[in-house]
Amino acid sequence: MSLKEKTIFISGGSRGIGLAIALRAAADGANIIIAAKTAEAHPKLPGTIYSAAAAIEAAGGQALPLQVDIRDEEQVHKAARAAAERFGGIDILVNNASAISLTNTETTPMKRFDLMFSVNVRGTYLCTQAMLPYLKESAARGRNPHVLTLASPLNLDPKWFGPHVAYTMAKYGMSMCVLGHAEEFKPFGIGVNALWPRTVIKTAALEMIPGVRDEHCRKPEIMSDAAWHVLTSPSGTTGNFYMDDEVLTAAGVTNLDRYSVVPGSTQLATDLFL
């Protein structure tokens, strides 16, 4: 069980959960493509594709930083070709990039609506489409290919739609990609699964959610460790909507307290859609 010499394409992996997944894979000696927009340091958000690449190489992996807007079809296909040329193929796609706005209909500008649908739904679909030929090749070579999307289980309870209908629709679009692609790619031997956190994860995106404190949060590493278990499982295991804590418990990890931002906290907050 290792990701050694596997090539992993991660959208939006310059910080947060995406970077944590990259660093866990790098510890095995994986090749990581960081495909994200941030090439220059942002005054409010940490990390660039280059700082992520440096951290990946320091952790034991090989990195290819690519400035990519996953809304742009040409950029995504160009990045896929560059990744395959550099590392000889692509074995895993992690659809991590996502845009969020927890606003109601009155306060959601159409520009923000379009951004969420372009990144979350179209970006996930486009990255999956662009990587598919390489994932098929990986399957033919017996390299256990996977698509892992950071998306929640589908739940049509109106309470998840009322407060932020635009975001919920956009995020569930990613979940529906998982549902459909798992079934479509099953004959090819490509595993397609979703992973979602049980609790709030402390990332830069947390700034979008008012009132969340450290004692409510777990670290991104709980997601990266869970992702590692999913990505090292047989690719025939497909179509699942995994929760991070359930994956780790099934793998025999009994102490999850080490993932808490404040160890011993009894105030962990359940994440959205749960």
C-alpha cells in the first residue's frame, strides 16, 4: 500500500486540504502536479504553486507546479499533456478546487454564482474529461487509477438548500459527477469516489464561515490521511461517498484526537451537508 511513483494531478492544491493530500502522497515518493491559479503570493491567502512544489519535494516527492485556471479548457488539457510528458502518464486525479459563497439568493451576485458553477461543476467535469485518456492508460498498465473528488454525499433535504441554494447546487454538481463517472468508468477499471470531512477543517476557506473557532476544527491532515487510504485501495472500489473519520476507523485508526486543532476539544463542529 503505497503511492510511490504514482502520478497525481491535484486541482487547486497550493494550500489547504489539496496541499495536505499532496504532502501525504509525497511522503510515499509520488509525483504531484499542482494545478492552481496562485503563482504569486496573495496578501490574505498563504501558498503558491511554487511554495507547494517546494514543500512536496522537501517531503520526498517530485513536483510539477502549473498555473492553471480549471475553467479554461485549453489550459486544463495543456496541463494534462505536460504532466503526462513529464512523468510518463497520470494515475490519479484529485478534484479539490472549489469556490464557496454561503449567501442567499438576494445576496449572491451572478458573478459569484457563475464562478461557483464554473469551478465546482464545470471544472470538476473538465478535469475528469481531460485526465480520462491517461487514466485509461494507467488502468491498462495495472496501476490502480483513481478519481477522488472532495464532494459531499447527496442529500435533498431542503435545509441544505434554503440558506445558500447557489452553493449547494454547485457543490452537489461535483457529487453528481462522482455518481455518474463512477458508473461510466467502471468498465475501464477506474475508481471514482468522493471524500468529505465529518467536522469543519481549518483552512483558508474557513474565513468564509463566520463564528468558527479553532476548538471547532480538525486539521487538514485528517483528510489527507483518509485520502491516502482511498487512493491505495483497489480501483474496483468505486462510487462511494466516504467520510474522513469512517475511512480512518475502518483502517484501524482509533485515536482521532491528534487531528484536532485544539487537542481534547469537545466542541468539534459538524461540517456542511451532514
